[in-house]
Amino acid sequence: MSTTETVLVIAVWVAVAVFVALRLGPILRRHQPAAVPPYANFTPPPAGARYLACDTTICGHLAIVHAPQPDGTWKCTRCGHIKGGQ
Ligand SMILES: [Zn+2]
């Protein structure tokens, strides 16, 4: 095989490789994971608030932010349940 034929064969292979890469690019990009959603905004709890176990089934007895009330009780910021002073 002469040098000219070798260069021609290499050029054809390069052209085929570029063509295949251009055809496969969009197909491969389709399988990438979706973009990560932005983080949630942080809302600071009210001043003097405490995390207390809420005694209702609405909150599932989980530790929820309770805001202090003037009478010394605590009010759940999720369901509004009033809890005795602790
Ligand atoms: Zn609650």
C-alpha cells in the first residue's frame, strides 16, 4: 500500500469516527441524570423557640419547633397544639 493510500484510509477512518461521535453525542447525553434541584431556603426559628415533642398524631410525636407563649406554655408551629410549660 502506498503512502497516499495509507493517508486516504486514515482520513476515511477519521471521518467515520467524527461522524459516529456526532451521531452518538445526543443519544449519550439523553441518559445523564437530571439537574439537582436547588437547596431549600433556611428559615430561622422564632426567638426563644424550643424543639419539643409534639403530642399530637398530626405531628407524629416528633420534635417540632414550639414558640413560647406569654402564659409560659409552648405552641407548636406546625399544628398549633399548646403544650404546658416545661
Ligand atoms: Zn404539632
